[in-house]
Amino acid sequence: MDDDGARELIDRILAAGDRIRDDLRTVCDGLDLTDAQIGLLWRLAREPDGLTSRALADRLGCDASTVTSLVDRLERHGVVVRSPHPRDRRAKLVQLTPTGCELRDRADAWCRDASSVAALPPADRRTLADLLNRVLDPAGTGRAAGGGDRR
């Protein structure tokens, strides 16, 4: 370990992210989804009414054009659908299909029962979440560095 442990800690965080992405890929078995598509689904799964492409882009930390491409591919997989926004006729909502909801349910079960963090006691999970929030928002602004859930 180097003097302050920062390098090893970053190595561990990256390795944990790799493991989680690999596990999520297994949860989405048979769909051949990319990390970016899985990231979009993960964020969309917490939004029962769906999100606009702009909102998804903000959460992913990318351009709306990138989200359009991701959504196009996910639509071809039958996982999401675009529907008219109820209050803004210029916008479309991206929503999970029944297949997408099934994936969400599988991801939730994995997260609860089989993920690498599921084995941690609740107090340790809260501590880890607090520490990661401090890493993502060192200024304590309540907003993650770089605009949110960047991947």
C-alpha cells in the first residue's frame, strides 16, 4: 500500500465496479447488453413513470444523442418503449416494457440476495454508502461530482 492508500483504494473501487457490472450482465443473461445499456436500465428501473431522454442523459452524464442510440437498441431488445409525455407533447418518455420490468425484478432480487454488497451487514452498507457519497460529492453540495451517476 502506498503512503496514504489512495491508489489501492481506487483499485478496489474499480474492481468492485467491474464485479458489479459482470454480475448485472449475468442478470440480463441472453440479451447481450452493453455496460451503457445496463446502466440506463438500472437508472430507469427506479422510475415507474419513465424518464425523458434528457433526464436519462443527465443521470448517465452523457449527451442526449447517446441516450437516443441506447434507447433505440433497448427498444429492439423489447426492454423499453417510448411513449408520449403526458404534459409535454414535444417529449417522449422512456419506459420499461413487461420484459424490462422482469429484468428490473431480477436485478432487485440479485441486489437483495446475491450481490457482493448483500452479504454486508446493514450498518456496513450504510457506512459504505456514506463514504462513497463523500467521494462523489467532496464539497458536500448534495450533488454527485460530474453531474450525477456517471459511468
